[in-house]
Amino acid sequence: MPLFPQDQIVFGILALTLGFVFYSSNSENKYYKKFYKVIPALLMCYLIPSLFNTFGVISDSSSSLYSMAKDYLLPTSLVLLTLSIDFKGIMRLGNKALIMFFTATVGIIIGGPVAVLIMSFISPDVVGGVGNDAVWRGLSTLAGSWIGGGANQAAMLEMYEYNQSFYAGMVAVDIIVANIWMAFLLWGAGRSDAMDKWLKADSSAIDRLKETMESYRLSVQKMPTLADTMVILGVGFGATSFSHFAANVITNFIETSGSVALQQSVLNSHFFWLVVVATTIGLLLSFTKARNLEGAGASRIGSVFIYILVATIGMKMDVTQTFDNPGLLAVGLIWMGFHVILLVIVAKIIKSPFFFLAVGSKANVGGAASAPVVASAFHPSLASVGVLLAVLGYALGTYGAILAAEMMRIVAP
């Protein structure tokens, strides 16, 4: 048990952590200034809770805060960050966003068999096994998670019938490797200009979108009243409530439809429909007067919710687990390394901005719970780009994971 198992206390610790990071990152203190020139503030919002978890101060295993943030704060933030979006501006971002997204998907599909093949020469026992104990079956769940998300991961577990007594090891590799990569992306987001320069990328379309959003925010900005804030929260949480209701109706219909294919697909995921409906509501509101809520701080409140989500995600990371199963962890690192190398090569060839590399990757590897976090690290108005790509990742997740699994089956010893 952690030192503080109660969520009431844990939430306060996370809130104090976020408050300290934002206070220190905006301080004029020269030591803080030097520190945050190297380490982005958003990364600290993620790392400090992970250290608290590692040293037993708090623990995700005894907390329901991540579920709360994912089910309540994430969809609400999606609505609030999306309702003022320049949808036409997103469409004008060009085809590089899609190219990097599909490159990320291909990197995961091919990276799995490559990692299994390499490890079969180094230590065949790590990727061996027969029947339901075959490691490639377990790795299929990793493919589902890294292309789509939790729903796709669960679908692979059922489809390939991996021995569930070994499944915890796969989950650990999933969390550790994905979070290491996310930490790097958050670090890179704070140095996007340098990254773009190295990639020789033209980020003018992204800059124009950010400038358009910032100009609009300033044009409608006002000192928010209590009524303004309550309306913003009412719209955000009201949309989240409707999104949950719609997700329940849709998944209940699928469960009773009698179609086995639908029931085993990502379309039977409550979270998938929650994200889709919340994002759609936000986009629809962006064409109405509700867009003016941005002037009273809609995106600011949405960003607060995103940062709370970041802290709860960080709380899931335990760095000591890195040494629990070094063989499987090596497979995961090789796999992710192939994914990253392919992304960098393609980004260099097409001169893609680092933003598209980062968000395209997390739309696959992290899904809707992480892609908007990484996107908003570049600018709050860009969070919806991450969400739209993440929804595409959900749609492709099961098919891509099956392809990866079958190739891993072929090359496994």
C-alpha cells in the first residue's frame, strides 16, 4: 500500500504538484529559468507523479483518479478545447499530418515482427512459447494498444487467447515503453523550433493556425464573471454527460444486434464513442455563438483538465518495473525504436514538422487519452488535431494489430 492511498489526499498532492510546476516555471528565479530551459514544464507535470508512485507515496493501483480524469475531465476538455477551433484551418494543415500518422501505424505493424525476429537470434526463449503461452500472442495485445488503444488491446487478448496469467508482463511493457516515448515527446514539444530546424520542416501552416486561434481569443477576450465560468462548465460537463449517454445507447445497440463482428470490434467500445461524440459536439459548437466562450477562458479551463489528466497518467508509471522482465522490455524497446526511426526517416524526407511526428505517433500509441495531451503541449488550440487522428487510430487498430500478430507468428521461433 502507498503512504497515501486515499484519493482525496492523492488529488491534493497532484494539485499541489501542478501548482508548484506552474509557479516555478513562470518564476523569475534564475535557477528555475535555467532548469526549465532544459526540462519543459509539461514533462515535470508527468514525471513528478511518476516518482511519487515509484517511491510509494501514492499509487495508481489504489487510486481511481485516472478513471475519473479519463471519463469526466478528458471529454470535457475535448469539448472546451474544440469549440473555438478553426476547423477550416485544421483542414489546411495539408497531407503531411496523415502521412506521419500512417507512417506511425506502419512502424508499429512492421516493428513487432522485426523486434521478435531480432530477439529470436539474441534470446529465443524470450519470444518463444507454445499454444496459448506463445509470446507472439501476448505481443498482439501490444500491437492493439499501440495502434488503437485499450479497446483494441482487449480485442486482441480475446481473439488470440493469450494465457492471462502472463498478461501482466505485457501490460507492464506497454506502460513503460509507451511512457518513456511520451516523456521524450513532451520534452521535444518544448523544443519544437529546434526539432523543425533539424528536420528542415516548414511549420508555417501550424503557426498560422496558432496565430488565428490566438487572434480570435484576444478579439473576444474579457474578464470572466462567475456566470461565464458556470456556463463554460455547464456546456463542457453537459456535453460530457450527453456523450456518455450516447455511448451507452450505441454500445447497448451493438451488444444486442447479434453481429459478432461488431461486438468484437472497436465500435463496441464505450470510450471510443465517448471521444467521438464529445469531439463532434465541440466541432459543432465551433460553428455557433458558443465559440465566443473562448473569450471567457474555455480553452484555459480545458487545459486545466488536460494537466490533471497528465498528472494521473504520470502516476501510472513505476520506473522500478523496468527491471521486472528485461527480455520482454527489450522486445518492446526494439519495437518502439523501429517505430521512431521510421518516423524520423519519413519526416526528414517529406520535411514534416515535429508536431506531426509527435501527434501522429501518439494518436497510435496513446490514443485519445494521450494524443491531445501531446498536441496541446505545442498549443492548446491544436489538441483537437490529436483527437481527430486518434479516432482514426481506433478505427485501424484491430486490423493493424491482426496483421502485426500474424507476421509475429510467422517469425517467432
